Amino acid sequence: MAESMSGMKRTHRCAELSKAQVGQTVTVMGWVQKSRNKGGVVFVDLRDRSGILQIIFEENKCGTEIFEKAGKLRSEFVIAVTGQVCERAGAVNKNLATGEIEVIAEQLRILSESETPPFHIEENSKTKEELRLKYRYLDLRRPDIQKNIMMRSRACAVIRNFLTEEGFLEIETPMLTKSTPEGARDYLVPSRVHPGSFYALPQSPQLFKQLLMVSGYDRYFQLARCFRDEDLRADRQPEFTQVDMELSFVDVDDVIDVNERLLARLFKEIIGVDVPLPIQRMTWQEAMDRFGSDKPDTRFGMELNDVTDVVRDCEFAVFKNAIADGGSVRGINAKGQGTMPRKKIDALVAFVKDYGAKGLAYIAIQPDGSIKSSFAKFMKDEEMQALIAAMQGEPGDLLLFAADKNKIVYASLGALRLELADKMGLLDKNQYNFLWVTEFPLLEWSDEENRFQAMHHPFTMPMEEDLQYIDTDPGRVRAKAYDIVLNGTEIGGGSVRIHQDDIQEKMFEALGFTKERAHEQFGFLLDAFKYGVPPHAGLAYGLDRLIMLMAKVDSIRDVIAFPKVKDASCLLTNAPDTVDEKQLEELGIRVNEAEQTEE
């Protein structure tokens, strides 16, 4: 039978107690982690969000009634205890913050009983994630998850304080807005008042924050909820949080400066890490050439080498054909992996095929200097030696090559580089390597759409010196865009925005927009720009990804209180779900049921 806490008031959280409170009478409340009845003494580990505290029930001190009640305690019962803080009579527990003390109980109330949980509430649980997410309210009791959620809360406070000190205003933008099909798929919300019309949930506050700059608010920020109906992976969710900001009368360096100082403050205050400033910058082209990725992990080397010119005249058809088709031949040197078994090399070949590569060519340099190669018979000795030299190959090294169009070579070797680094133990979660990637292409060609698309969005400012190419060679134009990368993960990105009518018009032309279509989708913004718009720029962080890296976990689901799974469903609430026919009727919506076909 649950008891009331009337008349009892919690004085401390469990782990707020220390030797400083020895001799004091305190009241603590929380969940029973475990209970051990040793005959004349009952030991209870009491847990709340701060940590664990040992409670001692002795019959001669708390009385028979309390002692018998203590003997009935089970895991996850919610209890309130009043007692005196004492130094531990037994051995000190160095694994607990409260390991030098215990509370000798005088009063006990069972506030709520608990059924046996479907899994143990413990750190580093081995329980399957599906079960943990079904009972997420129990999973959230686990100390490691609680630490992550509390870290997230503290990080948000630091971000808010810093940006407020820097003159930013926190302003909320609408959650129900207009659908703009450029980019990821929108989540649509039907309107009952306007039958047949739909709102969209925001993919980002992009257009509204630009309007705030038009409105003269100068520096805006928001911890914004955003929604994208796209395929998920470990660092994506259908709903997520952005640290969103926009600044007026600034250029690239201004945005980078304030964000470098924000990151330095955040990492120092939350996890005690010093971020060396200024953060390294690298152009998009250099990042692709060296790492095969626009979000390179610079914690380790194994960079790409362009050996196209070295093998241009060889007779190996794979290399020759790739070069003839305008592609390239590039390789990476996996130091010390020359004795890798053929079975594992074959697994790497299969791995890169997921990234569009037809295969991998390799040279395994044995410790004695001899070589095993998949293509040596097509190469002259001097060509092979020149290739090894170009790759800085030494005895014991494994040289891996991809030959194809640049896009495929970059994607496959960039991914292979990370796969090898993981297998070779080169990824240190205690190391934080930040990098700005700048000068992205303004546009990228879409074979599916048969037109150029904005790499970021249609309001990204081209670099002034490249404007001359926007009509004749749009793919050559670089953008005033920048991403902030941490350990191979893009944690944020932004750009300087277009504020001149003529440049915006050129951008829409390059994207294949007619004036009518541009106005149909973005008319309210373009109209606003007629009334005096300042030069402006912005950036947004993926808060979930950022906290994931700070907490050193592998999935953003471990830093979100109630996450979705890969099919965008919630195992806790069973959302999405069907709704009443009456609700659909009010919205003027009919659901077409899939036809049942007989076997």
C-alpha cells in the first residue's frame, strides 16, 4: 500500500551528501536500486538522478515496524527515508561519490511499489535497444542515460547564456508553416479550417530567421525543433533540435569567430576540454582531395593520394578506363596492414561496393619487402615501384586503390578510410578535432532531377569572384558556405545569404526556377527583400549530434529523452497510429486501404 509523503520534506538528493553532513539528520527520497537483508540489518542502495546512497536499517535504531517494512523493499520501489548521516562502518566504496558515508534510517515510507522491471536499471545495459525504448521511462532511470540528458540540459544553458552575452535575442518562429519542396521531404499537417490545404512542420527556421534580419533584430538565436521526413540512421531523427542563429552586417569571419568562442566555452564548461583557437580551416576541394569527404575526421592520417599521373600509361585496364572516362585513380596506405588475410581484403572490396565502387585494387607489401598484388601482372616492375613510391609504401603496408569517376572514388575511399581506422583502433573518443570546411560548391548536379540543385539552399551567397561563371559554368561557382566538423561528423553548417535581388534572380535561374515558381514558393521572403535587407549570415548546429559526441556515445538516441527508431516510429507510444474516422472526416481526408490480394 502506497503511503503519503505528507509531513516529510526532502532535504538533499542522494549524492549531495558527503562527510560534511556527518551527524546531521536528513531526508532523502528515490528508487531502491537493490536491497539486501542480512538478518539483523537491511542494506538498501537508494538511487535518484544525482547518484546512489547506502541506507542502513537496524531494528534497535528504527524500531520493529520500520525494520519489517524495510525487509519487504524490492528493486524500483519509491521510498522516503529520514535518518542520520554517519561515516561508513564497513569498507569505503571508492566507486560511489557517497562511498564514505551511509544513512542510519529512523523513518521509512513506501511511496510507491513496483512490479519487477523487464530489465535491470543499470549502467551500460546489455538489454536490446528495442526493449529499452519500449520501456523508455525505465531506461531513462539508468545513470548513464541520466548523465547524458543532464549534460544536454547544462549545455543548453551554457549556449543560451553565451549567445545572450553576445547580444543575441532568443525568438521563437512558427511550427506550422508553408511547404517548400526544395530539400528533404516535409511532414504535412492538414488544416480543418482550410479543407484541402496543408501546413508543413519546419525543416529549419531558415526563411523566418532571414525575415527577422529584415525586421532589424540584428542577432537572433533559437533552440529550434525541426522535422524532416527522411530515412534515418544513428545520427538522424525525424524530429531534432537545432541551435539556430542569424546575424546581420557580418561576413564569414564574423560568424566563425563567435561560434569558435561558443564552442570553446561549451566544451570547457561542460566536459573540461580546451578547444584550441582558431580552429583549422580547409576548403571543400582540399577536404575531398585529401580525405574523400566534406566532413573529414582528422584524428588520424591515412589520406588519399592521387596517383592518376603515375599510372596513366600503364596497361591495367581498370586504371586506364577510369582515366579515359575523365575519372581518377587514388589510393590510401593502411600502415602496418600488409599481412591482412585475403578474406579480410575481400570484405573491404565488398564494403566499397556499397559506395558505388566496382572494386578495389591492392598491393600488400610483406615485411620482407616482397609484394602481393591483385594487378601486378598488368604492371611493369618500374611502374609498380613508382606507384609504391608515390604511396610512400614501406614493408608491412597495405595499399588500396579505387579507379572511377571522382565522386565514386571520393565516396568509396573516404568511407574505407574510416572503416579501416575503426578496425585499426585509430579513433580516440577522448580526442576532439574540430575543422571548418569552407568554399563549398554552390550547386550540385542531380541526375534524378536533370538539373542543378542548391548544395545548401537557394539563398546561399556565391563567392564574388565566381559570380562570372554562374551563367556559363554553374558547377564551378563556390559558395560562401561553411560547415563545422568534429571528429568526422558535421555538427553544424551555415552560409552568408544573398541579399541582392539580381544575384538571387541568377541563383533561381541556375536552379531552373521560373520567376513564377520562385515567387510561388518563396514570395513572402522575396517581397520582404524589397523593403531594405541587411547583409546577413547564419549557422545552425545539430544539438543532438553535438551532445552525442560530447557524451562519447554512438547514437543520438542516447541523448534524446524519447527518440524514434529507424522507421520513424515510437516504440513507447506506438506512434504513428491510425485515427478515428470522425477526425478524418473533419479534415476531408480519406485513407486508401491497401487491397488484400488472395494467394
